[in-house]
Amino acid sequence: MANFLKSQRIFGSILLAGLGLFGTISSASAHTDLVSTSPAADSDVNASQATISLTFAEPTLVDGAAIVVTNSNGDILDSPAPTLDGSTLSIPWPMDLTPGQVKIEWRATGDDGHVLSGDFGFNYTAAAEGGMAPNPSGTTMATPEVIAMPLAVDDAPAASNSNNLVIRIAIVSLLGLVVAGMFLRRGK
């Protein structure tokens, strides 16, 4: 009877450890979400702004991030690499943005390595009569270095790395339970 109780304690401990391990995996593999954009998606913008920005629920990585601006003619405007402030990625407002429909394509990488991407648009109505909209600060800005980054997102490596980790942990946990079961059977 003492062996049986000892076996139940060991099995229960292993089971609790396995459940605890899987509980941390599910919370660690959660992905961050886009919370807001500035300008807001599908809005009418009648004046140039300081930045175009994307705010996420959690901070992202600045490495590999991109914000690409396309004007109503389908021309991709020069865009510098985004900067990160807290959980907000942003680029300066494009000085050569002309009135019309504007499309913003973006890519960001969460702390967990998951690649996020998407797009949104807005209608830029400023300076319809006189060309480009004035700089809101009234000062001239140095042209930032432009970094060309393809937007074809292949998040398979990042996603497969996360999935591989989960699979490896599940296999090791399962093997541990099998070994514990074999040990318990020998004790009888």
C-alpha cells in the first residue's frame, strides 16, 4: 500500500509539472495585436502630420519593421526605417505626399518572433489647390536615409520556430510521462 501511495504522489507531481509547463507555453505564444494607427484607417486627413504611426498592444522589435507609403498614383514614396517608442512604430510624414488615397503597408515582429503585417488607407485632402502640404513644424527636415525593405512577408521561419519549440516541449513532456509510467509499473 505504501508503494502505491508513493507511486501516486510521483505520478501526480509529474502530471502537475506537465500541466504547468503547457500553461506557460500557451501564454508565451500569444501574439501582439495592432491597437491603432495614426492617421486612423479610412479617415479623411486634411493636414500633414508629424508622423505616420502604428501602436501595438505590446512592444515590437524595430529590426525588420517597415512602413511603406503608396500615393494615389501607386507610387511608393521614400520611407525611412521606422523608429520605436514604447509600443509605437512610426516614420516621419512624407514630404512629397500629394492629395488622394494613401495606402500604408506595414510589417512588424513581436517579441515572440511572430511576424505581423497588414495595410490600411486614408484619404489625404490637404493642399488640393497648391501641391504639397506644408510641413507642420514650419522647419525644413533633412532627408532621412531610405532603406529598401521588401514587403513580401515570409513568416514561416518565425512561426515554425515557435511551433517547433512547442512540439519539442510536448514530446519531452510526453516522454517524461511514459518513463514515469514505466517506473511506476516496475514498482508493483
